Amino acid sequence: MANVLKISTLGDSVLRQIALPVNEDHPQLQEFISDLWATMYRTEGIGLAAPQVGKSIRVFVIDLDILKDEFPELKGFKKVFINPQVEILKGGKVAYNEGCLSIPGVNKKVTRPDAIQITYQDENFETHTDRYTGFASRVIQHEYDHLEGKLFVDYLNPLTKLLLSKKLHSNQK
Ligand code: ZN
């Protein structure tokens, strides 16, 4: 049975660490991935990265199927990303609202590059290289940032951060 794990929130130092690569022999990795899914679904998220549950390793999960009515290309998109490497491709930038399970109650527009290429291993440690644009690209970039110790509020301008400071502060421990 999978366990629902505790979500780390803004102020927890694990969210600011550079996560470590994992290999196939990582103890209880498959159980951990099941726990990530269980935690993500319980909290009604669409993506969850290992540091968000206090484990600083390079793993995140994303399930975008729920958005298929709005974005038909996302039907069936459910993936585990291990040791991902993201490369920004040529193209425009897009602004879109983001939130984060680790920063409850904050939802803000973030500008990100649209097109990316990601090389990663899946849960069976098979390597894939895929290109994404649109919503999938955005969620991947958001989750990837968690592995680099970055949070979406880091992208906000100083005034927006100032206006949010009460909310951001109340999320600090
Ligand atoms: Zn997040």
C-alpha cells in the first residue's frame, strides 16, 4: 500500500537543495514513486517532485490527464521523470498562472520559455528524449525547478513578491 507523505512547504530547507541523482539500486525507489503518486492525488496536484516530500533526489511525477478537456493533447499524459535534463529550445515565452503544493494559497502568472527538450529515465530506467510545448512544458519546468532548489515565486517581480509577502511569510516555518 502506498503512503501519503507530508508535503514540505516554503521555508523547509529541503526545497532549496540541489537534489541528488538516483540509480536503479536506490533503496525502495519503486515504493517511493508509489508514495509520490498517492500524495499527489490526495492533495489534488498535477505534479509532485521528491523534494516536496522531504526527499532530495532527482525524481518527479506528472499526471495531466485531468486537463484533457481543455488541452486534448494531454490525454493519458502520466509520467515518472528520473534524472531529467531540460534544455530550452528556440521559441517564444508564455505567461500562465501557476501554483504549488508547497506554497498553498498562492497563484501567480509566471513567464517561461514555451519549447523544451527533456531527457530522462522512466520508472524502469529506460532513457527517453521528448520535446514539449504548452502546458506540459510548463509543468515539467516547474517540477524540474524543484530539483534545482527553485520555486515559482522566485520568478515573480519584486513588487508582486512584496504584495504577497504576508502570504509567503505565513507559509514559512
Ligand atoms: Zn511546485
